[in-house]
Amino acid sequence: MLSDLEFDRRHIWHPYTSMTQPLPCYSVSRAQGVELQLADGSILVDGMSSWWAAIHGYNHPRLNQAVSEQLKSMSHVMFGGLTHRPAIELCRRLVDMTGSELECVFLADSGSVAVEVAMKMAVTYWQGKGQIRHRFMTFKHGYHGDTFGAMSASDPENSMHRLYQGYLPSNLFAESPDVIFGGQWQEGEMDNFADMLERNHTTIAAVILEPIVQGAGGMRFYHPNYLKRVRQLCDKYQILLIADEIATGFGRTGQLFACQHAGIVPDIQCMGKALTGGYMTLSAVITTREVADAISQSEAKCFMHGPTFMANPLACAVACASLALLSENRWQQQVADIELILNRQLKPLLNSEYVKDVRVLGAIGVVETVRPVNMAKLQQFFVKQGVWIRPFGRLIYLMPPYIISPEQLVRLTDAIGNALSEPE
Ligand code: PLP
């Protein structure tokens, strides 16, 4: 019989892997607070929050309790024709948190599905207005997920999606935002975007973007004026604005939602990842009443979408507990403290000949190297150093749980420093 790890290598796909040349994989047996315990007993400080999600850390008593309490009454029921308290309480919280203009919530399964839902809503909105519009406009370097609609709005040059370009709906990509967060805003920066929108606006259903942080497309932090200007242009041409806050939502950038850095409100907002504190897969799309009303005027007179596991009560219950924790906790202070330490610890790495750039925003720290790293080797090095950091391409980045201690955070940044002082 194959050992567990051999079986895994032979039979199980992991994200972005090949069955014939699998990447090294570590078996994790326990996750507690900010630590992951591997099957061999070694303990790693987690720098990833399981890809932006586990903001309160792992095995949190309040989140555990929410799931076990919910299990006592109901694990799942269909959402067609039925409703329940966990969903209602969660949507109440989301409506309260996102501000007065966003008020109609659709609960979906994952980030990518939330993006599909948002794009489909935009197309249906235009049907409701008696127009056929199915193109989307965005910036280069964006990333919105791995499903077909989401890929069609992600950077066409991104290695994750390049191969599928011939099969995807053709969308419009303006030059990516170059002025960095905190940088000097330059007039004319948005000319390319504005021209493209002016020439094509009658066919565009919506602009879709990741506010402030372009994540998997390069971990780029851009100036809030781009968002302000996009909002103005969308208003001018009466095009919808979809904000994909799946990675940035729930405090990661130092604001509850990244759009708040620019003081703008989108027409449709996608949320996922940290929504359940990383416990379960759940996402949400929230829209203005105007969007919902137009959708009700479409040919079907409704929004034709209804996943089997929509509003799963266990996921909704843990999301409620996670949002309650967020509102009670000192997340602003925690994120500000993380930002301070990341700046102090990572910025000196700019002196390394292997480092092209170091950038920090909220609880995100990024070291961009001059050439692509050997991911498998570097990950192995980090595991030996007792930390969990998963680099990709030229990016070594940290996005720890907000509850990380200064000492744990320094272990992560020191490990990056060590890796750069003895690269492959
Ligand atoms: N949108 C953004 C901005 C993301 O960062 C991601 C995932 O990394 C997604 C969408 C897709 O989310 P999921 O992986 O949950 O499908």
C-alpha cells in the first residue's frame, strides 16, 4: 500500500501542479493560532494565513464554537424557498459593514464563483435596461480567479491564464496602474484607461478590478487616485464598477475594504477568503438596490443563479462569528503594528543584490527578487527555518494572521533575510 504522501503524489492534484512532476508537499497534522504542525512534529510559523483567509489564526475557540453550535441544529438545507438565521445574520452584518449604498447580498461558494456571479449580474443588469453588453474592462496585471469568466478578466499575460486566451471572452485591458500606493500621482496616468473606455463604453457591461492591491498578478499596490478616477469615469459613461475585494476585504490593507482608501463605493462588491476567518469556503456579492432592480427587469425577471450549497448554514455561522470577532477586536491596531514591523524588517533587504523591490501595505509584505525564485527549494529552506512562506515567481510575500506576535513576525522576516543571504 502506498504511504499517505506517496498516494497524494500519485493521485491528488494540488493548486497549479502536475501529476507527473508534482512539487514537494508537506503533510500538516494540526493548525493552532499562528502555527502549523507538520506530521513529523515540526512547528512552522504561518506567514500566509492560508492565502489571505485565516485572519484570526487557526483553531480559534469562538469560531470552533460557532460551527459546533450550528451543527446541533442544522448543517445544511437548500436555500431555494427556505431561509435561516445564520444567513440572515450574516447578510445583516455585510450590509452594515459595507456602507449604506450596498444592500443586496448573494451568497456564493468561493472567490472565483463570486466573480462569475458579479460578471453575470452586470450582463443581466444591462439586459434589464434593454441592452446587450457582455464585455468587461480592467487593468493589466489583475487576477480574479481560475474559472472561465474570472480568467477572462485576469491579466492575459499571466502564466496561469495565458494558455486559455483563445477560448476566453475577449475583454479590454488598460495599462496597469503604475503609480504606487504612497507615490507621486501624475496627471495623464489614466489617459489610456479613459481613452479605451470612451471608445468602447457602449459595449462594456462593467469595469472589474482589485482595489489598491493587484494580488496574484504581481502583488502590486497602487495609488488610490486610480480608483477615484475609475469611479468618475464609470459614472460619466454609466458603466457598473465591480470591486473584487476577495483578497483585500476585512482589514488586510489597513482599511476594512480597500475601496475605502479612495473613498469610493462600487456598484457590485465581491468578498470571500477571510469572510469565514478561513474556516470554510463561502463568498458574497453585494450590490446596490439599483443593480438589483435592473436585474429584476431582465427577461427572466430574476437573477438566474442558485448554487446547491448557497448560504450553507455552517459557513454562514462561522462567517458571523468571524465578523463579530473582527468588530470586537483591535484589528486596526493589529494591522498597523504588523505594517510597522514589516517595514522595519523588510525594507533593509533592499540592500541585497537579489532584491528588486520591497513593498508593504497593511498586513502585507512583499519582497520582489531580481529573478524568479526556485519555489520548491526556497519553500524547503523556509520549512527548515521553521516558517511557512510560499513564494511564487519573483515574489516572496507575507500575509500573516492579524494575531501574530512581534516575535513570530520577526521569525518570518528573518527567514526571508536568511534566504536572501544564501540564495540557491
Ligand atoms: N479574486 C481575487 C482578487 C483573488 O485573490 C482570488 C484568489 O486568490 C480570487 C478572486 C479567487 O478566489 P478563490 O480562490 O476562492 O476562487
